[in-house]
Amino acid sequence: MSITSLWSAYGWLLSSTCIHQPETYDIGEHKPQLLSLPDELLVDILVQLNCSTIFQARATCRRIHQLSESRHLWLRVVHRLQLEQGLAPPEQDVSTYGIRELERWVWRRTTALSRATTRPLVQPHVRLLNIEDDDELYLAEPYLLPGGRWLLLAHSVLGMLLYDLDHVEPIRKCLFNPLHFDESLGSGVQYHFWFDHSKPYLSFYVAGNTSNEDVTRTLIYAVWLEGKGPEATLTASLVAASRSPGKSGCYIEEFAFNKNYYIQISGGPVDSTYQYVKAYQLEKAPNNSYHRLAKPVAQITVPDDWPKVCR
């Protein structure tokens, strides 16, 4: 082998080493323009990338690797996905998440979103729950909460039942039961949900409405997440209750609420051409940081053919 061939082989080996180990190669004046940016701008760029691209960028050099393992970076990625993709917030308080937990959450949510938008529809996975026939739970109304972990069954007698679908054999738990507050309530309870997206974890309110000829009842429960990981569960507490005299033939037709107000529209008797609109403000009770008082603030009567107020 000639000297020229040996020199060429040495040059190729040297260039290959520099390519595969950029952190040990002194590139001097030819420093890439991307790495000349300050850390703040590099983080801004990484936040706009998808999860797999961030992982690929992490393998390029030590500096990008360190920036990609910043908790601040992944918190911003979570926030961006919530704003741009409309994803539900993490079910637990993000302040309790470590870096790896944030990475796994972003990976799971973005992977599921990508499959849902790019792949053709497939046969869904069917899962059967062991529900006792003697309780007539087949008459219960189901509600699957955002995130897909918890299933609620609204039963007229047993109340709001909770199932944790992350468990192999979900155990039934009574989240709350309006009959524990007032045994005279009828069986036709209508439930409405309002999710508090300002919270960094799963938090929502449930309003139950029922009426008969004697009384109209509204009960509002606050539901929040307690615990972490597999041991996490949902807890509920009654925060507001209202009672108003019922009218023969009247019924609650529409309902809307949040944590500060609720509005109900009652339909009149069959021969009536009017609707009754009532608005209540939920005020904090004295010496009680959680319970709220339902204070009537407005009541009007409108023709039945007016546009639906709550729609």
C-alpha cells in the first residue's frame, strides 16, 4: 500500500471520528450557527418540536441534551399541547410530576393523537365490567371522564358510582349520593358537568337537578383528584344546595352553571306558553372556605317560543 493510500485512509478515519464524536472535535471558527444561540432561544425552538424530534435532538450534543432534560422545557410543551391540540390537562397536579413523568405524559398523549388523526379507524377494544344485575345498573347513565381513566355511572338509587379503569378488576365506589342529603328526592335526577380547566389537575363540578309538584332541588358537588399514580382517586364534596317551591306540571328544561353561577330554565305546564328563568350566584359561606350559598339574583318569565337561553 502506497503512502498516499495510507494518508487517505488516515484522513477518512479522522473525519469519521469527528463526525461521530462532535463534542470532542474542535470546530473553531466553523461553530454551527444554531449552537451560537443563547439557551433561552434554544429552549424556545425545542418547545415547538414534537416529542420524538426532541428525543432525536437530545442525541446530537451535550448542550442540547442538557436543555432537553429541563423540567421547565417539558412544562412548556404540556402547556403548548393544551392550547394548540385541545388536550385535557394532566389528571394530577403537574407540580408533582418529575421530568421522566412529564416526558411519558407528552409521549402518550401525542402518540394517541397522531394515531387518531393519521391512521384509519380500527375496531375499538371492548372491555366488559362486572356489574351486579340485582342493582339494575344497566339503567344507569354512563359518563367517561377526560383522560379515559375514570368511568361514572349515575344511578337513581345508588348515586354517582365511580370505576377506576386502570385497574384490571375495577372496584365500584360511591362518589356521592344525593339521597344521603335528602331522602325525599325523586329518582329522575339530571346531571350536568362543568370542568375547571384553570386547575393543573382533574377538577370539575357536578350538578344534580330534580323536581316534582312540591319542590325543585339542585345539588352541586365539587370533585377533585387525591393521591398520585395507581393510588390516585376522585373525591367529592357537596358545596351548594338550593330548594324552591315546585309548581304542578313544571320541570327543569335547561341548565347551565360554573363555579360562580348557575341558571335553570323551567318549562311550564302542558298548556303554558311561558318559561321560568332563574339565576343564582354561588357565594362562599362564612367561616367555610369550601361550601357555597346559592343566592337568587334574577328571575324572569319569557315566552316559550323564545330562543333557548342555555343553548
